[in-house]
Amino acid sequence: MYAFIFRHLPGPLWLRVIWSILLFAAALTALVNWVFPWLSQFSPLTDSTIGS
């Protein structure tokens, strides 16, 4: 899958590497800001019984 994406990015090698880093950073930012907080409400690991 990563090779498929890398082959279809435009430009020379150095530009494809930069595009790959930017795409990775954008995907990671989207996951951390929206997906993981939304999923945390369904996780039982955030329920604490200490102190109650």
C-alpha cells in the first residue's frame, strides 16, 4: 500500500519524500485531534475506580 502511494506521488524522489512526510503528519494530526478523542468515549479503560 505504501509503495502504491509513493509511486503515485508527483515529482522527483526528494519531493515524494517530502509529500510522504506531510501526508503522514496530516493523517497523524487528524487521528490525534478527532478520531482518538471520539473513540475514547467507548473505551472502558478510561473508567477509574480509584478514589471512589
